[in-house]
Amino acid sequence: MSMMSNSNKISRREFNSKLGKIGAGLIAASVLPSFGTLAQNNPHEGKFIDVHHHLGSDLMTDSANFTFDPIIKWMNKNSVSQTVLLSPIQYPETYYPTRAGNIIRNDELLEKFQETNGRLLPFCLVHYDAFSTTKEIVKVLKRFKKKGVIGFGELKPRDTSGNSGNIPLDDPRMKRIYAACAEVDFPVLFHIDNKHAVDIPGLPAMEKVLKEFPNVNFIGHANGWWNSITSDVKELKGYPKGKISPGGAAVKLLENYPNMYADLSANSGLNAITRDPEFGTKFLVDFSDKLMFGTDAIGGTGRESHFDFYNKIDLPEEVKDKIFRNNTRKLLKI
């Protein structure tokens, strides 16, 4: 016999209605996570997370008709569950330029990111000459973080006039940025070469930064980083071919510093892995906890070569899971 009398019974529809109202009340009271939080904790299924993508001006004809659809379609086609958009939110700019001189303001763009329910995730930039103190940078980064920004980069230094920075990695102006990112808990993704975030063969400036800022996770990228996979590197530009000599600076930094990571995007990343296939495959396995899949595609176009290569490469499934998705989820806390 039922312990509930007929007079106390409610229909399933009434029960679900009451449950929904209770849940809404708990969400409003911050007892339960919001839908947006749930979406980020349960991302769309996909083989890859792209840690290195760019917005591109061709997505937008004007701010009123702004859409992420080309990127989402590209993701769905290539089995990409989530994508990190680098550099769309910059300071001191208050807007992102679109085609034909139209603009979309930072706050509007961040709202658009939130509408993707965690599939598209923004990084930000602060120009190295925008502030003279770390405290000022922290204030800006905290404001961005509250609106959904999850990291800093691509750090390809430019001044407030838009000119290429040509700034050493260990320059005091760069260190202000790292100190701010340490306080806000942002990873920093570098573009290392001979004219942006600058170092020299052997990457001594990168090593100084790793030692001085052990609480910041740094992500290496571009020719300066990937050419340094070999010990006989001649210059931090171009796409060298041929066998890799053991003891490259990038290898040593990944081995010796827990806060050093790397993204496999762009021609520089793919070239480093494919120029010496035996070494490249071993490198992926040896550093499977430190590497992240990325493309450097723009606006949902290009870089099919990365999918062609990584869809075919023979690696243990555990290694693929880490490089293709899990390392990025762990490092970026998504």
C-alpha cells in the first residue's frame, strides 16, 4: 500500500513544474551552477580542442550582424569541441575592428562569447606600453576575467600605436605583464621569434622568465620556440628542415620547468614535428603532458593540414587524449 494518500498525490506534470521552480530558485541563489557553467563543465563532444585560433575581420560585415557561425561550422566539420580565440579583447582598445571600418565593442564581443555556452573561449591582451605598473594591469585583467576571459595572449608585443614591439622576453615591461597574470591566474601564450617576443638561440630569456615567475604557466609558440627543438638552431625565423640534434632549448625547458608548455599550431609547430618523423613522434610521446593541439586558423578557415596529420598519426590513445584535449582542459581549467 502506498504511504501517500490519494489526497496528497500530485501529477508528474505538477511535480516537474515544482522541481523546475525550485531549481531556478537555487540557481538564482547561486546554490546550483548556471546553464553557462554547466555547458563549460560538459563541453560538446569532439576529438580536438583548438588552443590557438584567431577571430579575423572577415567574419563581420558590421557589428549588428556579427556571428561566430563560420568558426562553429569549421569546428563541427573537424570534430573540434572547443576553441580558444586569441587576442580578440585588447587594451587600451575598446573595440574589435570589423570589415569596412565597422566595430564591435569589447563588452558586446564578450557577450557573444557567452552565448556560445563554452564552445568559444577568449584570451586577452594588454599592450606593453599601456601601463607603467603591474597593479594597473591587474585591474584590467580582473575585469576581463569576470566577463569570461581565461588567459593572456597571443603575446606578440605591439605598442599602443599598433607597431611591432620587438621586445625581449625578459624586458621589464614584459615582466609587468607576467606579474599581473600571476596574480590573476592567467596562462601566457607567447609568439617567440626575432621581431615580436624576442629571444636568441638557446632561449636564455625564456629560461629567466620561467625561473622568475614559477607560478605562471607559459605556452611556447611560433618559429623562435619551435626552431629551438634542435640544438643546432641557427636563427629564430623560417622553417628549417632535416634531422633534429638532441639537446634543443625547447626540449630542455619542457623537461626542466613545470610551468613550460607548448602549442602545436601553425606551420612552425607542424614543421617541428614532421621534419624528423622519428624524433617528432618520440617528442609527442615524451612530452604528452606538456603539449596542446592547436591550428592558428583564422575565422574558421585553413590549417586542414593539422587535422590531416594528427588524425593519421600512430600514437597511443592515452597520448592522443592528452594532446588533443585533456592537457588544454587541465591547463585552462575548462
